[in-house]
Amino acid sequence: MSLKPKVALSQDFLLQLAKLAVTVQTKVMRWAILFQSDPTSAGINYESIHGARDPNLKSVRIDRDWRGIVFKPSQGDVYVLLHVDHHDQAYRWAENRKLTINPVTGAMQLVTLESVNEEAAAARALPAAEPATAASAETERPLFKALDDRDLMSLGVPEDLVGSVRDIASETQLDAMQARLPVEAYEGLFLVAAGDTVNQVLEARETRVDRTVDTGDFATALETPESRSRFVIVDGDEAMVAIMSAPLEQWRVFLHPTQSKLVNGDRSGPVRVLGGAGTGKTVVAMHRAKWLAEHRTPAGRKVLFTTFTRNLANDIEQNLRTLCSRETLEKVEVRNLDAWVHGFMRAHKLEHRIVYDRKQDGAQQAWEAAMAVRDTRLELPDNFYQEELEQVVLAQGISTLDDYRTARRTGRGTLLSRAKRDAIWPVFEEYRGQLSSRKLKEVDDAYREVAELLGVETRTPDYSAVVIDETQDFGPQALKLIRAMVPAGTNDLFFVGDGHQRIYSRNRAAMSKCGIEIRGRSRKLYLNYRTTDEIRRQAVALLEGCEIDDLDDGHDENRRYKSLSHGPAPEIVSASGLEGAAQEAIRFIKSIRSASFSPTSPSFCVIASSEKNREAMSALLRDAGLIGVTISAQNNHADARDAIHFATMHRAKGLEFENVIVIAPSSYLGDAAATQSQRRLLYVALTRARSGAMLVTIP
């Protein structure tokens, strides 16, 4: 009995499908379901394409007007849906495409052959988009002169494009070829241009370059990590419908080779993954949780996926439902850390409520009572005590006077003798006592005490692993608690984060000082899949002068941070107030909607610096006849397709929209008056956008 032929979908096919009207999408889906059931059926009329560079590309009739472009091999049993379009456009698309197998990596690659050399030559005349690197300064010297053909192909360059890549002499020329290169080739080339070796690039992937490749064996080629980043095998009607019904959710199906290596396989201990906004950190974390649940989680235990805020946890849980089977979901628990701590305390009959805002009635009264016992002879300002509590006592988990006497106070400025520390300590002792009498507890104290309870429990831990998103927003006591949740060992902890986006935690936490050793297991993602390079550059410029840490007492940088897509530069305008800002927002929304040819309405989010400004903008836009929904801790309103979303900068964290309109005080811009936290908020807000952004400053 012969095996059923393999049918695969390309990522390009799904992206093209998403651009079509819903009625056409329905026709294509019906045809694709019949096609995948039997691509060898006599009812499928494969037509050769006159002038096509690849004789294996065939046209297939969907109806009178629409054609599918399919790879139909002369030998073998692999059929690939590559493109769908109007009759003439489909033929033109196919004429200069070629589906090949890279002879070094064994990956299946769709190559565009037209005008490559001409485009590279034209790019030489373009001005550099960014300051030239050392490699790109010598525009007359090819960037990749030192690499032989095998080196270039091992990075992912298709054999047909090796000659064109050899002509590249600047970063601008490399960017001009980006759309024609497989994503792993573009990434590898810009990393080599930035100073990495070919071996360093390959070590971050699952790429194999040590075996003989059969360039006619497409079935084997489909199994490589590189191929799986752009092709997916469909093994039934249900899978076909599931993938084609949500073509824009590419992360559900495709993983870049660097991401794939991070997701799959065993790790000897904690892993840390850094990456700028839009580099797919959360995607990697979700796929890692899925892999651990499916392959390394015994019966009766779970993988805990935790993050900082409730709405992020809700969003991740919904995404995991689309990614995982029901059996896998039963082994994954998604909860933001504070909700987890609250549940643990209730289960252990600990009746204290956690203080998240010291302005709450009970906490405010407790603090006032504590300040009443301070030694006024010290002549320290009131805010000193608040900052000392947060940055020293709570952050370091100090619970006794002896510990406070020897505590590190790096960055606090005011030097304290032992006598002064002895005089200050009663304020903190009184505050905790006042909280306790009201059955209240500071959040860092709750983290510390729960971690201590976990440390003395003798029962089998609930979790086999913990996956942590938005690590930069967790302070030292939170990380120590996470360390206590699961025994140290293989596959125990998986952290993703970005110091550029720290907008919650008041205290940096060095992972190694919290019992989390990541040496040798730290990786970084460089490619931004969400935000256009124009928006990315504007957002990164806002951070100039900000000191960014790597979550472990080192420094991070964004020099190699790149975006794969391009679009218009963000608009930056000033308004005299919120009414003027609303008029600018309405103009921006109307202009994008009128220019959109998408079958679905483009998404928008108005992001403000405060709840007060968010509500004012919401009211003004509603008065203008626009429908709006407000993002809260409980609901992201992801299903509100035609409504304008409204959010604060904090609430927008972790979300994405096609377009964002950021309303910010002019003081937030990167001048001397702007604080680092304000500039990081702007960075987070702008990088929520996929294609369009406007920044409106108000007094």
C-alpha cells in the first residue's frame, strides 16, 4: 500500500491568503481541503507555466478567476501550496520563483530570481539608513569577501543567490536584499557583518552542515528546522482548516531556527533569553512550555507559566489554547505571580492581604504610624524612608536589625553609620507591626515568606518546570520565590525578558544573586518580527543614554536589533491639549482606514500616560462617532475587531496592534527632563505597533 503524498503550506501562501476578501478566502479553503485529501486526483488539472524558471511549479484552477501555484515534483510525493492570486498575477508571480534545497543545510527554500543583481547594484546608491558600522564603512569592499560559498550557504543563503550576496558591500545593500533572502540567511549575514563568526551563528541554531544532502529529496528537506520555519505539513482536513482559518497568527505554526533551538531539547539548568520588543520572546516561552508539557512533565505535575500582570497572563492563556492540545493544556498552568501567591496563601490559611499600593487606607495609616516614631534628630526627609524601605529593606528581604546593619546600599547616596541605621530601623519595624495588626503584608515580604514556606515543604513539588515571561519586571524577592517553586536541575527554569522594557519593578534583580545560575545558558534574539524598522529606530532613539541591564548585573545593548518589515516613519506631532490630540488621532485613524485594502479593518490602540488621559481620549473619540473599548487588567478585548482600543502605557505592555497612537506629555521625550522610566514607557508604547505609529505630545 503506497503512502499518502505529503501536502505542505508555505508561510507566503498564508500571508497572501490573508490579503484576500473573505469570499475568496472561503473558495480557496474549500479547494485546499480537497487538494490536501488527494493531490494526485485526476480532477486536479496541473498546468505548466510558460517561461517559469522552475518546471516543478504548476498552476491549478480554483475557479474561473483564481489560480493556485503549487510545487509538484517530477519525482517524489511532496506537494507544496505556494501562492494564490488572480490568473495573470499568479502566473507572473511564478515565473521567477524557484523551490530548491540548500545543498549545505538541506533546507527547502523558495527563491526569487528576478532583478537580484540589479537591485543590489541600485542599493549601492542609497544613503545609509543608520550610522555605518565598521564593516559597512568600507563601501567598496564586499562585506562577505572572507566567506567561501559553503560558508554562505551554511548561513542559509540559497545557492542561486550566492553571487548576488558576494556583491553586497554595505548594510544598506544587505537590507535591500532582505525580502529575497530566507530569514535565517538575512540574520546570519547581518550578524557576520557585525562581527560574529559563521560558527557562532550556527551554534545558536539547530542547523546541520555535516551531512550529505540529496537536493532532490523534498520530503527529507521539509523536516529541517529551517524548512519548518516557513513550511508546515498538513495531515488532514481539520489541520488544514485550523491553519487557514487564522492565517495571520503565524507564530502558531512557524518558528525561526534560532527560536526553534531555544524551544526544543533539554537544558542542564536555568535558561535566560533576552530580546528587544517584537523579537518573539513570549512566542518562544509559550512553545517552550508546550514542549516541556508534552515531553518532560510526568503525570500529576505541571509546567507553570507565569508573568507579571494579570492581563498578560490572560492573553498568554488564550494564545496557548490555540497552540496546545487539550491534553497538553491540562499540564500547563498560567497565572501571574501575584495571583499565584494569593492562591498559595489562601491554601495555607494565611489571612493577610497583600499591599500593592501604600496609599490604600490600611497601609497609609500603618505608614503614618511608623513615621510617627522616627528620630527627628536624624533630619532625613520623609521620602528617604519610603525609598529605603523599597530599595533596601524589602528588596533584600531584610527582617532584622542585624541584617540591616550590614545591608548593601549601593546607589542610595546617603551614607549611614551603624548608629544611624539603629535609629532608622524602628520605623520599618513599626510599619510591619502596624500592617500585621491590620492583616496586611507588603508584596515583597509575602514573596519572601512564601519562598521560606516552600523551602521547608517535604511533599513533591507541584511543578516540573517554570516558564517566566517579562522577567525584567520581577524584583529580587520575586526571583527568589520562583527559584523556590521547583527543584534545581534539568529544564527547571526558563526566563525571557528585556531590560529596555522594565516599567514595573523598582529594583533591578541580578539572577545569580537570587540563586539562579545562567552561565552558559544565556541567549539573545535579534530579529523584530512585529514592528517596522522605521518604528523600531524611533523607539530605540528614545532610549539613548539609558543604562540597560541584562537581568544579571551586566549590560545589554540593541546594536544588532533589526526589524524584518518596513513602512512609514512614525508621525511625531505636538498638540495644545487633549482635544487637539484627539483631532490628530481621528485624522490618523481616518487616513489609514481610507488607504486600507485589507478585508478586515486595521486595528488601533490609543495609548496614554495615565488613566485620566486615557478616559479623556476615549470620550473625545466616542463623541466623534468612533467605537471604543478600554483595556483593563481583566480584559484585553482581543475580539473587538472594529473598535478603537484605549490603554495606559502599562496596560498596553505585551499587546500588539497594527497601529498605535501614543499620547504623552512633552516632558517624556528624551531630553534632560525625561526620566529613564518615562522613556522606557514610550519605548514600550511605540513598539506595540506593527505597521503605523503616531506620537502626540501635549503640555
